[in-house]
Amino acid sequence: MFGNSRLVKANPSTDWSTIHREAATAPERDKRVGAGFHSSGMKRRLWNAGSLFDLSSTGVVTRRQLREAGVSDAAIDSRCAAGGPWQRLLPGVVLLRNGHPSTLERSAAALAYGGPTSMITGCVGLDSFGYGTNGSAGEVHLLLPAEMRRASVSFVRAERTWRIPEPITKGSIRVAPLVRSLVDATRAAKSEARCVALLTEVLQRGGVSIDEIATELAEGPRRYSALTRRVLLELRDNAHSVAELEDQRLYRTSGLPAMTHNCDIYARSGEFIANTDGWIDAVALAREIDSVTHHLSPADYQRTQARRNRMQAHGLIVVSHSPQDIRDRPTQVLEDLRRNFQHALARPRPDVVMVPRESTGARA
């Protein structure tokens, strides 16, 4: 024991929260701060640091909550000082531990800063719905009612809006609905590839529809939405990935007949043959983007081979390229397409039927 302090021996296998609670259980009393406290005889109100964790499931509390629990401003400042056990995350918001805050802790801090009518949107909002957007690497986008007065600070980008939606609770965090979080994330996208990746992931998994995104864009501000609007128009042509979108743009420079994207091919008998990334119906030529995601396991590879064999057995000419080919060797890709088109034109067209469809991006 040193004065009113207590040393705690920690087992290496004990997690930090247990250590922190044990170290914090000693009552804080009779501690004097500076000569003024000493000369006046004023004493700090009794409080137990371990019980403060009951104020929040995330360990994030407001300065007001701490005061109401009996913690003085001097004690808060002391514990949040360099090397102390707590840290100040945002104005008036404290994390009851040191170390780098997690995405959950940063989100909780943003909501504590914004107040009970605020909510998370953008990439961190998408993360809460289970979409892999790497939202933890950047800012926390916070929506606030227009009448609220909160400025952007530290890792929080505060946006005041008259279009405040009804929040959805994910664990202990309030988030904007999926379509709002998605559109807000695309507005902040720094590149077209990033915007496409955000939109196509959610569309492929059926989280929202193109029409729902279009409605959100129409009802929201036009500022910072030009890229999202342009990409959405192209995605209406049934692209499901960055590679497909790039391929469609490249194909439009080929001088070949219009291509239908993501359609089902059937034999005249009604037998299903395959779903193709692209299709030139006049000559029964199929276009394939060989993404690595279709060959992640031996089973995936076998399905791809069986599918390709089935297409060729029905007389379809299949032209396939990888995303890297499209990006790095566009001239060669165009030459392959033109050559195979001439080959398809020279042979009798197989008796097959094409049916366009709204695809989820899954291949059969």
C-alpha cells in the first residue's frame, strides 16, 4: 500500500477489464488536490471506480454521468491525463480505459457526443449490418437533427439534416437504416471503384434494391451524390462487380453489336444451360468474367468447369477474361472479342433462347 493507493498483482491470463476493476475497487476518499484542498480541509466525495463500468456496457461515459456518480472534475482530469487509466475521446466523453479505442467504443462515444437523437450512418453503419466496408479505418459519420448544435470533431463527422430517419438498434449502437447508411457511405467515397464496391456488395447480397437506392438519392441532397448517381445508372445495366462494370465500358468501344448482361440461356427444349455475364444473341456468344471468387475451392472450380462444358456442348462460343486482363490488357481483350464474334458469325447459330433477368450475381 502506498498512501491511499493499492497495488494489484495480475495473472498474465487475466483480461484487462478484470485487472482494471480490481485496481479500481478501492474507495477514493480523503485525497487532497493541491494546497487549496489541503488548507481548506475539503475532501473528495466517496466513489468506487469499479462501479462506474455499470454506467455503460461499452465503457464509454459522459462527463455528466461521472459527476452524477460523485467523480469530481479534478479526478476526471487526473485519470484522463497522459499515462492515466482513462482517456478523453470527445468533448465531454470519456472511455474508462486507456489504449486504442475499438470501432464499437468510437461509435458509442460519437453517440454520447451527439445525444439521444443522433445515429451512426455511412461505412460504420454498414459495418453494423455485416458488410465488409473497412469502416473502422476512418471517421464515424454521425447524423443529427437539424436543430442540434454539434460540430465535427476528432474522428466524428457530424451531419445535421432535416431528413433524420428512424434509427435501428444494433447491439448498443443506434444506426441509420441500411439504404441510408449505404448512400451516405457512397457520398463519401473517394473513388469510383470504392463507390461501385460498396453498392455491388449490398445489391449482390439482397440488402437493398436499385430502386430503393434511387429513391434515397432522389429524396436526399444532390451535393456529393453525382458519382453515386452515375454508378447507379450503370449498375441498372446489371453489372454486379467493378470488373463487370469495367468490361461493359470497354465493350462499348468494340464496335460489336449490343450485349445483354446477366441473362439465362436455355435450350429450345426448356433445359437450363447457364447464366452468363454477357450475351450477343444474334450469334449465341457468351461473355464471362473469370473472377477469383468463383474458384475459391476445388468444388467451386469443378462447378465452373461443368458449367463451361455444358455451355460448349450446346454450341455456345464462350469468351472469358479475368478482371486483370480487362484492366491491364484492354487491347488484347477487344481483339479476342472481335475474333470470336467472327467465329460465331461463321457457324450456324445454336437453337438456344436467352431470357434477361434481375440477377443477384450468383452463377449457375
